[in-house]
Amino acid sequence: MERPWFETNPAAFDELRGILRRRYPTLHTEVADLKVRIVGTFAVLGDVELSDRYSICVELPNDYPRSIPSVWETAGRIERVIDRHVFPRTGALCVGVPVELWVRLAGDFGIVNYLEKALRPYLIGNSLVEEGKPWPFDESPHGSEGVLEFYQRFIGNSDPAAVGNFLIAILQNRLRGHWNCPCGSGKPIRNCHETNVRALRSLPNFLLASSVDHMISLLEMQTARSN
Amino acid sequence: MSDNDYLKDLLKSQRMEEGCDQLVALDEERDKVDALLREAFPNSDPDFTHGGSRAKGTMIREDYDLDEVCYFDNDDTGPGETLEEIYNNVAEMLEDEYIVVRKRSALRLKSKKGKDLYVDIVPGRYIDDNSTDVFLHQNEGDKERLKTNLETHISYVRDSGCTDVIQLGKLWRTRNDILIRTFPLELLIIEVLSGDNSGTLQERFERVLTAFVDEIDDIAIEDPANPTGNDLSFALTDKLRNRLRTVAEDTLDTAGEYGWEHVFGKVEKKATVLPRVAALTAAAASVGAAAPPWSDEA
Ligand SMILES: [Zn+2]
């Protein structure tokens, strides 16, 4: 069996613990079952007068910091239902569409980047919803619809067939900058959504492939509906 | 400011003054339960009184609840023949007004909407006419009943000379999400400091954390109200001891590296405290755009 990252790279593990001491003194590493989990409280509001802390457990992937960690709220504060963006089966929080997280965090799932850019907004949003306020950010539909909506926001196309074909072109490395932009502007990509398209080209293949799968299931649902 | 002065200020900021909103809310709930009890058991005259941190003087703002004991006379069968019946009858009676979470011996009250009210009701029965010892029903564990004594517990903690370190320990427990209950934590702290309780607040707290790092496996705790009879091992599992050790080690390292203010955060009061929603909205604005939450299951 492959040795876990914190054994092959003890310096990286020490660095992680140093980051926690410096930035998150109430979060601590816990090593068990060949995994590193980060356990403790995370402050959304940190004042004595106005404190709002979540009990969390972040499970780091074996290729930390390359893949997306999983995270749980451990005090039973966030209800385990899909409308609160919790995976009902595992109880893990769904902090974002994986492709979108990857793009926003530029593939860096180091603990600071993950906590600040992925988890913090999610928890702030949850606290506002608890207060009866609307979710302060965009909110994705569940499942494949949510993935499509990301591509709509990101490259301006909401047709699953077009998005799917575009992603396949990226996967097969056929995409060229003089192609017409997927948003339908009629302009070449390099004069239109170039930055976003470049971000998609930096995605790992498995994420692109999973997006293609989501587009296919949307097409299947459309076909089923029209029959 | 020295680290020790900082820790003293921190405790001051955690103090709950009589008349503060939280205590008033607790007292209102307490009086409501009191009235419900009198109505449901008109022929009983239970002692209904503060237990827990309110009585011990160890309440803190960030982690408080109200333990109210409800002890019936030894020969009073109004609320039930057996301890289990008493426990269940009190629970069922409260369920008309509250969501009742059945804990080991206590009943935790939530509003019907699910909001935690931070109130625990502990039903029990005096063991005889002359003693202040009581039997409590136990939902979990191998013994169905537990003999204990509230007055002994309260005075053991209140008069330990350690209530300041205990308050700090509770804050440390809560901030770091260590799942140890208050009573075993109090016993651990008192046990460590029973050897040497001299020095400043900082020195004494650091002594406790150092003992957690070096000898947590060897520290034994016993119930002062029933030293040989009540097994507290369930309250201090190996997993929990490990967690106490690692968090204590991290905390001491962090305090050594950056000072205690870094561990617990600034305490000076802001001139104006934003309303909660405004503070959260400002926090949302400061993180900028966020990835919308999602789920892979439709
Ligand atoms: Zn475009």
C-alpha cells in the first residue's frame, strides 16, 4: 500500500501544523486510518461580543493539496438535507460544484485557500440563512443542472450538447484560439472568453470528463422528456 | 499587557452578569418549567434548583447552560414508582411545551421550533428522608441508577480554588471542540491542581495543559459524591484522552510561539457592536464572490 503523504513528506505536514498554529489556533490535525483530518472550530465571526463558530472536520485527500478536501459540520448545526447543501448520504457539506471550486481556487487546495475561499463563504451563507436572510451568493441547482449553470456563467452557454462537445474538444486537445467562442458572440475565443477558457484547459481530465457525463445525463433527461 | 493580564481580561469578558439577556432568558424558561411541574404533580413538592455551572460559579458566555435539578421526596410516588418512570413522566410532561432530548440522566429542552434553550432538567429522587443523596435514572451505561449528591458536587468545584482555571478550561474545550463534558473536565483540572495550585492564572492553566500532554493517561478522576460507586470511565475514553493531549500540546506550542492573545483572540470591547446580520453581511461582502454551494444528487 502506498504510504500516506504526511509520512512521505513530513516537512509538508509540519508546515501544515505551523499554518494552523499561526492562522487557526483552534483547529488541530488528527491522524487516524492513514488520513489527516483537521478538527476544531472555525470562526465566521470572531469577536467576544459577536461570535459565530462552526465545529468542523476537514478530511484532507491523500494527494493533499491537489484534490478537493471533504468537510463536515460536526455539531449537528446544519441540517443534513440537500436544500442546505449537505450530501444526505455522507453528511459532507457541498461547498461548490467541483469544477467551479477548482477554477476559483486555481487547483490549490492547500488549507488556507480551501478554508478562506471555499468553506468560509459557505458558512457565512449558512449563518445568514439561519437568521432568515437569503443566501448571499449565487446558489446552484443540485446535480447536473448545477454543473451546467456553472458553464453558463463561465463560458456563456447553457446548451448541454454544445458545452459537452466543447469540453470534449478540450479533453482531446483539439481546441484552438481562433475557434468561435462558445458563448455564441461570433468572436474568436482569444478576443472573447479567453481567460475562462484557459482556466478550463487547466482542469484535470477527470473533472472535465465528469462534466461531460453531467452534460450527457442532461441530454438523456431532455430526450426522455420529449418522448 | 502581560499574558497573565490578558487571560484575566479574557475571563472578565466571558463573565455573565446577573440581569444579562442570556441569564434572563434562562430564568424565564426555568420559571416556566417550575410552573409546569407544579401543575403536573400537584401533590409533590420537588426541590427544583440550580445545579451545574450557575451554582458553581463557572458559567462562561461562550458555553453556558442551565442545569436545573428536580428532586422528588423518597416516598413520593406521584411522579412515578421507579426512577425510570419519574424520568419518563417528567420528560413526557415537558414534551407538551418543548422538544425534549433524552440525555444520560438529563432532559435537554429545545423550543418546538428546534431552537436550543440551553436548559437541562435532571429528575431524581432522594434516597431517604434525611440525606441529600439522590438517585438518578441513567439512560445509558450498565447501571440503571446513579447515586450522587448535588451539594457535594457544587461545593467540591465552587470551593476548589480553581474556578478561574476551570472557566478558562471550559472556554478552551469549547473553542477547540473537545467533546469532554463539563464535570469530568472540572475533576481533571482540580486533580491536576490539587498537587500545586500556586502561581498566576497563566501558570496554573499552563500547568493543567502540561499535565494533559505529559500524563493524561495516568490522571484518575472519581465522583466526589460517590468515589467508589460511580464509574466515570465512560466520560474519559482513550480517544478523548488523546484529543486532550494533542490539543493541549498544540495550544502550548501556539502560546509559546505567539502568546496567549493569539490563542484566544482580542478581548477589548468594540465601541459599537454591529447587529449580527449586519456583521455577517459585511463578512459575506469581504469574501467576495463565492462558489455557489451544490450537491451531486438531484
Ligand atoms: Zn465568449
